[in-house]
Amino acid sequence: MGSGHARALYLPGTSAVHRLPAHCKIVAGLCFVLLVVSTPREAVWAFGVYALLLAGVAAVSRVPAGLLLRRLLIEVPFVLFAVLLPFVAEGERTEVLGVGLSVPGLWGAWNILAKGTLGVAVSVLLASTTELRSLLLGLQRLRMPPLLVQIASFMIRYGDVIVDEMRRMRIARASRGFTARGIRHWGVLAKSAGALFIRCYERGERVHLAMASRGYRGTMPLIDEVGAGTAQWTRAALLPTAAAGVCLMGWLTL
């Protein structure tokens, strides 16, 4: 997979976070998320500390705050769900600005919002500092099921191919004067979707035959032989170690 497929999410850089091996960052991010989820929701201060830790990682990796906030908008549907919880949940009620709200619903909304936002922020930082190809190689090095890694690799690679095929078909329709204006044009769009499926299926068969002719037998070789040293694992462990201390304090202060 070429680096061009990572252009949408990856932010090129030479920071200490960028230079860490992908599998180290994956393990550190996963441990951080697990610790955040394990933190009691009543320890409100702990989530503020988690946010400060991620802000420090963003500063070290030179990921602009505006870019990070824009990419966090992907969680808006979950935020809307969390906002509804205080109104529909049962249990003890309290008044906020004259509106009766469920206390368990408020805690549930806070729990979803705080932990979900931190989890999405970790994913955004990981994607911004690691190329997609490196992420896949990191999963491969972590002994993820090879079939899942290959599916993800092919999905990313051929996602661009499908988008490019759709673009060519759209240009072909426009060059013939077609413009979708209503329900009467749905038939044309449905035929285009069917043609796109056939083209992608045929291309997939051709690619598989080409790979088989070059020795592909269902597994991909591990082409990244560079491992991670003790110093790199130590740097990657700084974030989850700090988070572990915050999580422990959160439980002790209840």
C-alpha cells in the first residue's frame, strides 16, 4: 500500500511521537483507553487530567488543536444520544434551569461523553501520527489474525480504487448531460451502482489472479523487520503509566 492512501488522516512530521513504532503506539493507546473506561464516572477530576495528558501528547506531536477538534466532530451522533439520556432515563429526578432531569441519566450522559471523547481523541492522535501502512504492519507485528489484517489492507487499498471508479462514472454521466433531479432518475443511479459492483468484482478477480501468479497463497509476508527497543517501549509507556496512576487515584478518592 502506498503512502498516498494515508493522506486523508496522516499528518506528516518528525516528532518523537511520529518516530515511535506503530505497534508501540497501538498498545499504548489501547491501554490508555482501557484505563479511561475503568475509571469511575464519579471521579470527574480524573477525566480532566486525562484530557491534559492527551493535550500534552498533541503538543509533543505538533498536531494542531484546531485539526484535533475538527476530527472530534465524528462523535456528534453519540453526543446527541448522551444529551437525550437525562430526559428519558428513570430514577431520581433533579431540576436544572427549571427542567426535570434524571440523575442516573445525567451520570450516564457524562460517562458516555467523557470516555467517548477521550477514546476518539486517542484514535485521532494515533491516525494523525502514524501512516495507515505502518498501522497495518503494527497490527501484523502484534500477531493480530492475518486474515483480518489482510482484509483491512485490501479495504483501504481498494477504497480509493472504488472512489476513483465512481468519479469516472460520474464524469461520464455529466458529459452526456445527465443530472439527477428527482425520483425519476433513481433508475439511472441504480444501474450505475450495479455497473460499479460488476466492475469492482471483475477487478478484484483480476488482482487475485495477478497475486496468485506471483506466489500469493493466502498470507502476506511481514516486510517490516524493524522491532522496537527498550527505550521506545519506555517512551510509549509514559502515557498509559500516567493514566494508571490517575485511574488508581480515582478509585481511592471515591
